[in-house]
Amino acid sequence: MRSILVIQTAFIGDVVLATGLLASLHKAYPQASLDILVRKGNETLFDNHPYINSVLVWNKKQHKYRHLFSLLHQIRKSRYSLVLNLQRFAATGFLTAFSGSEQTIGFNKNPFHLFFTTSVKHLIETEGTGGHEVDRNHLLLQSLCTLPVGKPVLYPSDSDEHFVAKWKSEQYICIAPTSVWYTKQFAENKWVDFINKVPNHIRIYLLGAPSDVEVCHRIITNSNSSQCEILAGKLNFLQSAALMRNAMMNYVNDSAPMHFCSAVDAPVTAIYCSTIPAFGFGPLSTKSFVIETPEKLVCRPCGLHGKKDCPLKHFNCAQTIQISQLIDTLPL
């Protein structure tokens, strides 16, 4: 195998989960040049990555399709031995099918799968029989080799570790309170209730993107804690992962920060509101906990990715979670 391209242009968390496949590919083909294609904004996840030769970037927000054809030209010029497509959407299927690669492998849910040299069944079931997403990704390798499933891994640099060292001088927890999808994020009032229950000697860092700062401010303003600090918008992906690695506990939604924890084996408490772990996107850290409502709700799950608002307007999948469930996972 001379050169390999892995395609995953979905959200941050999906790209983090794809890193497990990179480790397996390197183990199977240590001499192969390994590239990855991601959407613009996710490329910094691969800073310092020891197995990646080159990161291709698709800018979906500016001249989306013009850039897509430019990427196709670049891919064809590279003449990859193998293209692995982890996505199930037409645009990346188009790139895969017409890549000019000797082998093209992707999932059968991709509209272009009939043009791949190999297509693999992709299964997500609410009963959990479809396995974890990292297992599903590794199914793409089954026609090539048999290897143990590799866990996701990120590689914060020494400078990343040095940058966050000043926040590690005392015991702390991290909270990542938001999500791309409203119904996947624990309700703001519930975060406030939780923060008010955290012992005063524990520092609390709120993480997220610059767009999450306003939510973090509201949460702190409505709480009684003097131990909170907003780091949202101040840390990049790898710096966030470096900070989370040494936290007493990290409290996250079913979202990218959970996968950051998996990728640096950080302790994590994952809170599931409208989605469920059985979809196959659960935490993989050695020390991990899953929090869900103790009530049986006929409306849950309401979708694979969550929604912009609760369809029934009550958001009981979040509101019926007890704060004691979170406190129970805090090592005291």
C-alpha cells in the first residue's frame, strides 16, 4: 500500500472518533503515506499527529462546490492506493467514486456506494446492536486486514500542555455545557443547580467555542459559586483536551468534548438528554460514566442528532435528570 486517504468531513466529534482508524491503518501499513480530508475548522485536530502526512481541507462555507471540484483534482493528482470514506453523504461519495484510486471503500448508505470497489453495511440501532462508531469505522478495513479496533487518540503538544498548566495548580473539574444541537445539551438551569452543589474547594472551568461564552456567562451569573472560570473561546481543541486529561472529572454532553476525553483517556461523565448511548457514540475513557433520565420517556430518543428545540416543548429528557446523579461521579 503506497498511499491512503481517509475522508471524514463531519463535525468535530466524528473526526476525533476517526483517529482510531488512523492508528490501525498505520499499524497495518507502516510504510504508507497517510492523509486525511476534513472540513475547514477541524484541521488543527491533527497538529502533532505522528501518522498523518497531509491534511486536506474542504471549505464548506465559501464556494462549497467549487472547492469540492478543486479537491477532486488534488485527490486524483495524488493517485492514492486506497480511499476510505467514513461519511454517508453524496459529496464525499462523489470524491471517493471519482478519486482514481485503486481501491475505494465506504458505507452502503452513501449514495455513490455502487461506484466504490467495496461497500460495507452501516448499522445504527436503538438497541445498541450496531456497536460503537469506532467499531463501525473499522469494518471498512475488513476486506483488507484484521486488526484490533484502535481507540481514538489526540496528541496535544508540549506547548499545549504548557499553555494550560497554570489552570492545573489546584483540584478542578471541567464542564462543556453546550452542543451543536439544543436537545443534546443539559439544560442551563440544571448546570446551575449542579455547580451550586460542587464543593467550594474545587475549581470549575467552563469550556467551549467563542460562541459558547454567552451561555457560560449566564450559567455562572445564575449560580452561587465563586470558583467558576470561563475558558470557552480561550483554548483550542488540543489545549482543551490537555486540560481535560488531568481534571478530577469532566462533565459533558453527547458531543465533541466527550470524544476529546476518550482521545486522551480523561475521566468523563457523559450526560445524554434526547439521544442515547445505544446509537454507538458513547465515552471510551477508562473512567467513564453515562447519565440519563431515570424515567422512561416514550419520546426519547427523538432523533439521532438531537433537534434545535424539544418537539414537545417540555425537554423532560434533561429536566428529569437528578443533580445527585452527577454529584455521584465526582471523586471526593
